[in-house]
Amino acid sequence: MTPNREAWGSRFGFILAAAGSAVGLGNIWKFPYIAGENGGAAFIFVYLVCIAIIGFPVLISEILIGRTTQRNPVGAFAALTHSKFWISVGFLGVVAGFMILSFYSVIGGWTIGYVVETLRGSLSNFQSPDEAGVLFGKLSGSPTWSLSYHAIFFALTMFIVIRGVEGGIERSSKIMMPVLVSILVILMIRGVTLDGASKGLAFLWVPDWSKITGQAILIALGHAFFTLSLGMGAMLTYGSYMGKRDNVVSASAQIVFLDTLIALMAGVAIFTAVFASGLDPAAGPGLIFQTLPAVFASMTGGVYFSFLFFLLLAIAALTSGISLLEVVVAYFVDERGWDRKGAVLIFGGTIFLIGVPSALSFNLMADVKIFDKTFFDIVDFLASNILLPFGGLMIAIFVGWIWSTTAVRAAVKEGAEQLFDNYPWFERVWFIFLKFVAPILITLVLLNSLGFM
Ligand code: PFF
């Protein structure tokens, strides 16, 4: 183990930071719109099953690999196997970190931009989502606007990561996560007290099973990875700063619980407001930037809610962005002997530049398409639909089949001595999911993403 390697200050700090990584644009921007497009309650049910049977077992595995090796994804596999194949799996995680952060920051930038636009009053006069859509087209269509906020998002991310694991990531998460939850509670209360909110609640709770197609199940499963930050070593890296006395299984359960709770709360806040205004819940990716601003504009005091909502999104994006950058930084610090500051500045700068064509995909480069996809869409697709499921598949196979069962058992027991006595079925169930259920289902997701199904 490296002497003086950084570590979390407390277990609570770790939980908040890891929940901060998990809770992001995926929960507040993506989950509500994919649930909206795929029929609401029935989709949410399938999603919850995916989280329980795939997300949770894989999350335990990722954190466990990190905690046991006290290393970044590349160093972790090197410490456990010496096999080139597994080391390259770890390396793919670092590559995925580069890719996801490069485009994540573009949308993260928009959310900061929308906080500023709310304060400037540009969001208060819409009569319809179409008008809000025009403004959204104008803003995201401006290279200067997009690039400036992409840069601001990066500057904030780098500012936090440069301060280190405890002083930067943990400290900022301890402030940002409680603010995030408080804002969400306020927005939820506002949502459910609107006239007509019950239609939104019904949409979320009354299932229409006819909407559950094979495709919807694969979308739910793919999203389970993205939302829990799985498959690229972010949770592995965060786990590597955890002490041996902490219980990995209960920590994972708390992270899954927080991530799921916040996605559902965001769903309630958003759909009650959308239904109360009689707007379309299936508006797709534009739900947040086009439908909601129109909802806020029609509400008394809407400008405050709009400010809070976009601030919520910006915070959620930032706590996830820092975990993406940390994967890359941890690799260069652990394996290449860089100092943290240098690694943040050089690789933060590089990832910012890789993100420039993504920011321009909505304006100057909108017509540059390969296989009918813009640069943004390609990077998003490769990372979210290929690399993350592939990484998740490898982690399940590694812990299920490659790592010796005795070693896995010993690793889980550290910090959770009573677990196997109190829950004798735990190990068997966890292994069945890792060895069989997760590999089969994730392979289906991958085949689907690659167009074979
Ligand atoms: N979990 C984040 C979200 O739901 O927005 C996205 C994410 C963050 C994915 C970090 C992967 C990652 F390593």
C-alpha cells in the first residue's frame, strides 16, 4: 500500500461523496424523461428491480475491489491479478472517465447557465414550452454561451478535486448534498400542493404494463449503471479511500437507497408540476430545459422555483463531475507518480478540450455526423451504452468467477464481521446475481446497444 495515500475523514463523508457521485444529471434530468417516455410507473418498477438485482451486487463488488487494493482502477486490477487483460479493463475505466466527463460537463454547464438566465429574468415570460424551446435552442445554439459554461463547470470541478479527497471532495459533498436534498424537498412540496398534482402522482404510481417492452427493460438496466456511477471505476476509486473497518455492504445499501430516493423525489417534483400545467410528460430530453421552464413561468413565485431547480441540477452535476475527474487523477497519482495538482490541471484541461466538440455539437458542428450521430451523441453512446455496461460485466465476472471465493469472503468480512452469521443467505444470493444474472442481462444490454437485438 502507498504510504500517505489519501483517505476519507469519516464514513459519513464517504457515503455523501459516493451518493454525490451517483446522484447526478442521470437522476434529475434523465430518469424522469426516460420514465416519462416509457410509461411511468411500470417502467419505474422495472428500474427498481434492475437496481436491486444488478446495480446493488455490482456496486458492492466495485467498492470492495477499491477498498481491498486501495488503488485506482488500473492499479487495483494489477494488484489482484497481474493479468494484462484485467489491467486493460481498469484502463478502459479511466478512458470512460475522460469521455463521460467531457460531455457531462457540457450539460452541467447548461444547468449553471440556466441558474444565471433565471436570475437575469429571461425565463419568466414563457406562454408555452415551444417558447421555452426557442430560448433553449438559442442558448445551446450559441458556441460562446455553451463553451463559457462548459469552462465554468470545469473550473469548479477542478477547483474541488485539486483540494484533495478529504479537503475537497468530502468537504464539498458535505455541504452540497444536504443543500441538494433540501431543495428537492421544497420542490416536491410545491409540486404535490399544486392543483392537479394527483394526475402526476398517478402517472408515477399506477402502472400501465402494456408499456413494458423488451426495449424498455434494456433502457432501465442501462440506466441502472449510469445512475449508480458503475462500470468505470468511479465507485472503485471512491472505495479505495475507505478504511478497512467500514462495512462495504451497508455502505453500498445506503448509496443505492439515497440514489433511488432522490430519483423518485425528482420524479414527483417534476411530474406533479408538468401534469398540473397540462403539459406532455413524454417530452424527452427537452423535458427539463423546455417543458419545465414553461411550467415555472406559469406558477406564482415560479422564478424562485426555477432558480432552485437549476441550482439543484448544477449541484447534482458537480458532485458527479468531481468523481469522474477523480478516477483520472487517481490513476496518474497512484500509477504515474504525478502530484494531484499537476494531474488535475493537465488532465482537467485535456478533458475540457475533448469536450469542446461536444459543446459545439449543438451549434457549429451540428451537421457533422457519423452514423447519423453528432460528436456529443457518439461519445455519450460509446461511454454510457458500451463502456459502462462492459465495465459492469467485467466487474461482475471478476468478483463472481476470477477472484478467489475465499479472498472475496475475507474482503467482505472486513468491517462486516457479523454479516455472514446474521444473514447466512447473503453470500449465496449475491454470488448468484454476480455469476449468472448480471452477466446474462448485461450481455443482452450490450448486444442491444451494438444493434444485434
Ligand atoms: N451517476 C451519475 C448520474 O446519475 O448522473 C453519472 C456518472 C457519474 C456516471 C460518475 C459515471 C460516473 F463515474
